[in-house]
Amino acid sequence: METLAIALLAFFAAGWSVLAGADLGTGMLTPWLGRSDGERRLVLASFAPLFLGNEVWLVATAGVLIGCFPALEGELLSGQLPVLVALLTGWILRDAGLWSRGRGPGPRWRAGCDAAVTCGSWAVALSWGWLLAALLTGRPYAPATGSTGLLTALAVAALFVAHGLGFAALRLTGPPYERARRLVGRAGRPWQPFALTAVLMGGLPLWAGAGLPLAERAASPATLVLLVPALLVVTPLLVAVQAWIWHAFRHRVTGPSYL
């Protein structure tokens, strides 16, 4: 049961990194991809139908960690509290910008919401990199400091940007598409850059979490016997719903819909 619990935790963490990395990376690039109000609405519409479903994977990751590895969760929460607060703050700021953009008057309101989406996306990406830096350096119970923490956070944020560019090149049209494609490159098929960054995005949390003492900090066998089978039943449903959402919105966006 411990092995299955570890596999589920890894699956959800990697899934969030790949799926949410696409909308976060695109959100980080909103001011560059969209030079006008209409273009920015088009950029946001490229991931607006997807971001809520993508966030479920982070909630599932936290749920598995809390339920199946409560001792480790407590140690990580107390040790990485500043990092998690920064991540949650960015998450809330990004979502608030997306939800509020069409509900206020005037261009200044929309510009402020666009700034919230961009800043919140950067905050989440940098916080995720900050957390991974602590795991990669073998000090999971304290925030990473010094040049190692800074460079790792920036490198992870750059990977988010590259992943977002690949996603934007698959979803956008018009001038925003041309700007994304200019950096992604025109060699090969359009999906290849996105597939490459998806592999990197999914592998990074697996690599960083490989050093965690998950087996030693697992919940009691009685708890795992109850939780793991329930998770194994729910997980295929989550995957099926996620696959349906991405299939339903697989076409390129041609207008500022969904917002």
C-alpha cells in the first residue's frame, strides 16, 4: 500500500506540473503575447476553460500528502511555510484576476486584472521552483537560500515559460500566435516543443521528490487500506474528465470567449 500511495502522489504532482504549467506559463507571458486589450483577452481565453480542472491536480496532490503521509506533511508545512504562502498567494491572485476581468468597468480595471494574472502566475512558478530547490538540495524542511535557491527558482520559472510558449503556439491565432511561434520555432510539428517541455515539467517533481522519506513517513497500514483503494477508484474518473476537457477545447481560439 505504501508503494501505491507513493505512486499516486508522484502521479498527481507530475500531472499538476504538466497541466497547470501550461496555463501558468501562458499567463506569465500575457503582456508579451498580447499587446492590446483584445489580444490579451485572446491569450487568456486560450487557457480559461482549462485552468480550474488543472488546479484539481494540485489539490489532489495535497490531499494524498495529508492523508497518506501526515507526518511528512506536517514537517514540510512547518518548514516550507513561507514558500507555500507565496505559492498560495500567487494562486489566489492569478485566479482573482481571471474571474474579475470581465466584471469591472473600464480599461484600467482590465489592465489591473491582467497584471494580477501575470504577477500571480510568476509567483506560483517561482514558488514552485523555490520548493523544488529545497528538495533537490536535500533540505526539504527549510526554504532554500542563497544562489542555489535563486537560480533553481529562476530555472524552473524559465521552464514554465517555455512550456507556456509551446501551449500558446498550439492554441492561439493571429499576432499572439505569431509571437509565440517566433520563439518556439517553425521546425518540426507544432506539438513537439510542447511535448518536450511536458516531459521535463513532469519529470522535475519526480526527481525532486525522490529523496523524500515517503515510505518511512507513511500513514498506518489501516489508514492506507482505507484511503488508497478509494483514490484508485477516483483517479481514473479524474483522468477521464481532464481528458474530456482538453479534447473539448482542443481547437485554436479565434476570439475572446469564455471570459
